[in-house]
Amino acid sequence: MEKGNSGKPSWKPFLAPHSKLVMKSKSPEMKITIGVVMIMGIAAVVMSSYYLPFDDLNSLLLCRKDYHCNEQLQKLHMEQHKQGQNHMRHIFAADDDYQQAEDHLQRNSTSELSEQLDQEQQVVSEPHILREWEMPAVTETREWEDDQGYGIPTRFVPMGTASFLWIHFSAYRGSSNSFAVVGLGPKPLHVYGDPGFECYWEPEDAKSMKIVGNVTVFLPDWGFGRQYTTVVLNCTFESDVGVNGTGGQLEVVATHGSLDTTGLQDVRYVALTEQPGEYYNDSIFHAPFKYEYLYCGSPWFGVLSPQRIREWLSYTMMVLGPLSHFILYDAGGIEDEHRRILNPWIKMGRVTLMNLRGEARYDAFYYNQFLVVNDCLFRSKTLANWTFYFDADEYVHIHWNHTLDSIMKEIQNSGVKGMQVMFEQRPMHHNSCVANHPWITDRNESRLWTMEKLTYRRTQITEAQGHMNMKYAIQAKYAMATGVHRSENLMFPRPGMDPDEVTTFEDWRMHYYHYHNTINHLGEVCLDFIDASVNETKLQNVTHIFDDTMVWVAPAVKQFELKMIGQLPPVL
């Protein structure tokens, strides 16, 4: 560092023969400072050679389909490529061997760059580049937001969509003057806001005249929602609509609510259409129904054991009997091996399989479990007398001295207590098996069914609510919405009634054996073997007793399966 005529420090950098930057200074600290500054300067030059600067947000070319994104991106790449070539020539210009720079540039030719661009476009063929929010977003401008009298205006620029105001899933007619709509709403809006809904019936023969309905909103997920929560809309009109066969449509309006300050658009759409000539038939909502029992379960997802599915399905088919039907929802758990199990039952008309794989886009509790049970509820209103809710690792068991039909008819005829019936869990340990049961002659554990080898039942109550978990069956015609373990939205005979007042609780006559953590286990479930003479033991510090009730049922289930669909391999 030297002093110039002005007495201020001046720097005299120069290029050495090998393009190395050299600086003279008497101060080590100054040398470090100079080095950092020069490195940052070089980095800035290199970065500016490869990246296109943007003046502000509005100049950022955010691409849509009508903006010819691919052409723009290719032009941008070519400009960056030219800048890169000039930068390389500049670097090698001070070197004795200028031809080295030209050789380097030739190796990275324009044709190679085009191939590279083609490969990139194969991976991302339609880059999603946006300008500012241009789709529905904010529908009104508030003057004070840009009023400098309140201070320097700031900008909020919304882009993309975090969640949707309303996601329609299904709609059903419930009677001559009522409809049910099942969907999803954003959980934060329903917790912290007051979203509203409206419904209208528009007759086909008088579209200019819309009939206004009253909407009752049910949130049946008991607070278990995630990004989305299940919402059931009950739309009721003061008089009959659409019963004359002229057709019409149910319109639903979803709003952000009276407290909304976002200015975001509300939604109006057609939820259900009835064609002209589609006459309303009130008899479909009353007995006799096509089925006596309808099974509605939780969505099937993840890794599922085909063998366990086979065992459960054959057993439950036998218990519910020939006048039953199963509606199953596939949320990604059904693969080819499972279809081999299901197809014979589907061909017989005993199973309907619903494709629910699109639910993965909308994050709600347990693979949209509450959405599924409510959709199935409204499907069952015109199909069956009773609708059962339990999972594919739960086996409903009827005591020897009773039949399912006798129990359900008794409950149905009990008056107000016959709206739904709840039955208690009998949880089985999932990997402790009986070692030498006297009635099991096949000692190859892999060929035994789950109910034949898992024989230790938990008797100690570990549930937080102080009693064993329960599942239920319901007369769907009495329910306006439902949950996983019971319905709390029933058509009570008197205002202010509690769900317990219209529910029958069963224990010893009807219950269910729960083989938890077995259906998602593909291998052998038996890890520990306990002698059949041991009647009570501690497993994981919890009391279990020996219970071989289901062992005696297994032979009958296997014979039933053989009779209904023929021979299947023991393990799939």
C-alpha cells in the first residue's frame, strides 16, 4: 500500500504472467481485507454471467401455458451459454495458449447444449412459472390498503394455493325434501373462522326459479382433522322438490363466512343433478331393503397382508350372512394379490370396491377415514337395514346361544334404543401364540390362520377412557352424519337427547376380536409360544388370559370359503 498525491491510500493490483492477482501491502490485516474484497468481486462477476437479473417482481417472467414457456427457457439458456463463453474467453485471454480457450468452447457446442435442454425438458416438460396471483384470489380492492395516509403501503403477493375452500366428494338424496353433501373443508377455517353454506334447488322446467333450502353443517371427525376436516351438509327444503320427474339440480354455495376479511372468492357449483324422467321413489328409503346388513369400513392403505384379508373377508362373509354386502375403499392398499382374493366375491355381487386413491392429495385424518364412513353411510340409506362399522383386523363374534339376526331384530324392535348398537372389543396379543393346542393337528404355523394361533386376550383396560374400545352398527335412516366408533348425529325423538339414550350396548352376546398389528404384517406373526395350559400371563406387563374361542370357528370358516369360491392357496 502506498500513498498517492492526495495522501489517501491507493491500490495498484497487477496481473502476473499466469493471471494471478498480486497486491502489495505492508499490513497483514489489510492483505486479508483486500483478498476478501477481491474474491467477492470475482464471485459477483461469475454469478452475473450465469444468472439473469430481475428488476422487480413484475419483471419476473412467470410462465403459463399461453406464454410459450419452453421457447422462453431455451432462449434464456442460450443467452446464459453465450455469456458463459465470453466469460471463458476473458479468463483465457491473459494466458499464452489462447487456443486452449477455443478448444474448451468447442467441446461445449450449441448442439450439445440443445441435447442437454431436450433432456431437461423431458424431466420437466411444463415448468409452472407464475406472474402474480391472477386466478380467483382476491376479488376486491380496498382503498385504504394503498392509502399513503396510513403510512408507506406494503405489498402481500399471494401465489399458489395452500388449501381449498371446499372439496366436494359426494351428494345423495335423503328424502323427498332433503339432500346430503359430503366433502372436505380447511381445518383452520372451520376452527378459527365461520365458513357458511347455502343450497338451492333449480327445477329443470323452471330454471329461473330457485328454491332456497336450509343447510345444517356437521363436523363429525371429533376434532381429528388435519389440513382438511370432513364436512357433511344436510340441505332441507320446506316442501318436496324434484318429485314430479321433471328433473333439476342441487346447487351448493360455500362461503368464507361473515367474518371473512380476505376478499377471496366464494364457490357456487352443482352438487347433484336429476335428469327429466327420473322419478322420485320414496319406497327406496324404507324397508324392505335389498340387503339386511351392509359393511362399511375404513380405507385400506399401506402394506396389507393378502392372507389376513382373505381370512377376515371369508369369516365376516359367513357371520353377516348371504343378505349382506361389503363396500370397500382402496386408498392405496389393494394390489394384484389382494385382487385375487376380492375378485371372486366381487363377481358374486358381494363386494363393491371404491377407488379412493385420489385422497392422498387432501391431507385429512387417517387417510380420510371420516370422509369414507360418512360417504358409506349415505350410500347405505337405500341399501340395507343395518350398517356395520369395524376394521379389517376386527372379527365380530356372536355367542353360541344366539344368532346375529335374532340379536339385531330384538334391538330394532326395542323402540328408541334401536337406532344403533355398540359392541365391545376383545383385544388379542399380536405375536404370542399357543404352543400345543389339542385341537390343532397341523403344526406348520405358516399354514394356520390368525384366529387359530393368536389365543391370548388382553383383559386389563389400558384405554384412556376407562373402558374397552367399541365399534357399532346403525340404522342409517336415523343418522345425519357418523363417526368411526359411533354416531352422535342422530334424529332424536325428543330435543336434547343424548346418543346413549338411543343406543344399545352389547358385550357378551356380541363383541369383536381385535387382532391389532397383524393385517400390516406380511410374515409369520408368531414370535412367542405359550403352553395352552397357561391360563393367565403378563405380556408386556399387561394381563392376558388364554382365549381359544376363535380356534373352534376356523374349520367352519374354511369350509364356508371352499364352498363359496373354491380352493385358494393357504398363504398368498
